[in-house]
Amino acid sequence: MARIRFLHVADLHLDSPFKGISSIAKNRWKDIRESTFQAFQNIINYAVESKPDFVLIVGDIYDGENRSLRAQHLFQKGMEALDTENIPVFICYGNHDHLSGSWARFQLPSNVHVFDEKVETRTLQLTDGLVHITGFSYKERHIQEPMHSFYPVAKQGEIHIGMLHGSVEGNNEHDVYAPFRKNDLLEKGYHYWALGHIHKRQIIHSEPPIVYPGNTQSRHRNEKGVKGFYDVSLLNNQADLQFIPSSAFIYEELSIDCSDMIHANELIEFIQNELIRYSQIKGSAIIELTLNGITEDTIELLQSTNNADWLSLIQESLELANIFLLVKELHITSPIKQSTESAMLLSALSNWNTSEWKLALKELYQHTKGSRYLQPMDHNFIEEVLKEADLIVSKAITRGNNN
């Protein structure tokens, strides 16, 4: 088997609207709005510098079926940059940018190979041999058919790679499209399965690799951590995967121990130093900050003014330090225990099934204009709601005990 090297990219979601960040300062909004484009440019720069044999982009290049003109233009420019370096690109469209959408067509350069709605195999001639790449694009948003069944079985002695934008059958955390089981893919005998659709990086199987690289840029609080793509090398039936970060910034949760703080100035300085240290290690980020180790003296200090004032002061100190670190939310862990009533309320919510959540939020999710900006009602969404409910109850208890 010849040695080949390629980039496995998925879920760019160019021009994403970004959900749940309305509280961010206006002077940082442009950086956030441009982040999916910056992540894409980081990928292009890496490819131009490292010169892989080819690039795979496995679905959801665009965030919506009606692809914006600007997003298409910037993607076109990126493909032209790879064409200049003679780097072939294989792309398939997913459930977000399916083929039934309405958009102004761009003519992609000749190095780009786009899969149609039917499963097909493209063959690439490299210096050391042939590579067969199989995939398809979504004809419409909802593909419930197990498309892997149409993928051919690999031929012995030849390199086969499958591109599949879909999800594991029975997965309750995401909308299930083009469902498959791990063994279904293994039976095809491919050397690598390049997956897309799930925004969490994960390796479903190692030998041969069945891989989700995750999306390339965090867009809301449920997409925490570093995002990027894989640089993959295949040699003698062995795969070497190197994860390459592409994020313009990350979403993250950060907890700071604020024990023994009783004066406002020392608390502000301590928080600022901890955040600057975090930024030096992690880089640009939007974070949810939790202050732990709160004593009664510190609680009294924090409650002398409202939460918004503390958040504003912390953000101002970060801007003076000239770093891109935005504190989106400030939480305070209170030592006060929950009442019996609050514990019962939270317990009841945690026992709701998906049908009960959908019934409670039916009118909100059926709103003709606002529903586009809501997160999918999946396992992550429910966990976030329960977490916020816990915080609201805790704050209410804290206020009640101080009245």
C-alpha cells in the first residue's frame, strides 16, 4: 500500500448566525461573526503550507440551504488557493446545505470534485497508486435511508475511503440522518471512513479508523473546547491521525477558587490574573465563569452590587489587557443548601422525557421566525436547561435568605 496523506474536514457551517451570544459587547461582535470564515481560512493556510495529497470536506460547508453569497465567494477563493497548489478537494453536501436549496451558483475550480445525490466513487491517481473515494450529497434535508448500503465493497490491494455525512443508528443526542452501525461500515473493508454531521470530535473505531473530526468552529455553548480537523496519513494499512486546531476562538467553562476574598479590589485583581493566565494557555475564548469557594464574607461582598456590574467590571479589565477573552456569564457557587421545594422541582424536571420537553416548549419551537435560532432539543439542550434551572433556583434561594 502506498503512503497517502489527506485532510479530513467537516461541518464548516460558514456564515452561521451564532446562537445565544446577544450579550457580547458590540466591539467584539465582528470577530465572532467572522469566526467560521477565519476557521476556514486557517484550514486553507494549513493545506497550502503542508501540501496534502488531497482534502475531504464531509458536508455542511454552509449553515443553511440558501447559501449566502459571501460564504460562497469566500469558499470559492479558498478552493482556488488549493487549485493553485494542485491539491484536489472532494466535497459532499449535508443536511444543512442540501442540493434542493436555492442559491446563486458559483463555478468551482477544476480541482474540486462534488458528489451528487447518488452514491458514487471517484478515483484519484497519485504518484504511488490509485485512491478510491466514495460519497454522496444530500438531495434534501432529511435523509432517513441507510445510504451506506449503496457503498461498494472495497477491492483487495486498492485504497478505499468512504465519505459519509450521517449518524450512528439509535443516537439520541442528535437528529439521525443517513443512519449506520459501526459494523455496517467495517464490512465494506475501507481503509478510512471520513464522517461528518456530529459536531463532537470522536473516533468510533481505530483500525480501520471511523472518525468524526467535529466542526471547525464553536458556535454556541454546547460546542465547547478546541475545534478543528484531522491530518491523516495511511501507510501499510496503518493510520496516523493528527488533530489540527482551526478555531478562531473556543467556548469554555472556567471555575476559579475565590476562597478568603473579602475586599472588592483583591477579588477583581485575582479574577483578572486568573483569566489572563487562562488566555495565555488557551488563546481567544468565550467563557462561562464560575466563582467557587465562596465564603459568607465573599457572598456579602458579591451581593453588595448586582451580577451585571461585576461582569461588566471583569470584562473591562480584560479589554484593558488587550486580549480576546469574553466572559459571557458569571455564576457564583453559593454555600447555601437547596430547600426541599427547590430540590423537588429540579428532580421533577430531570425526570422529564423528550416528549414532555417538546410539549412544554411546543409554542416556542413552532414560532415561524424565532425557531431558526434555537438549539436542537437534544440531550445536550436538556442538560443545559437543567443546569440553568439549578442556577436560577440557587439565586432565588440566596436572595430569599438575605431578605
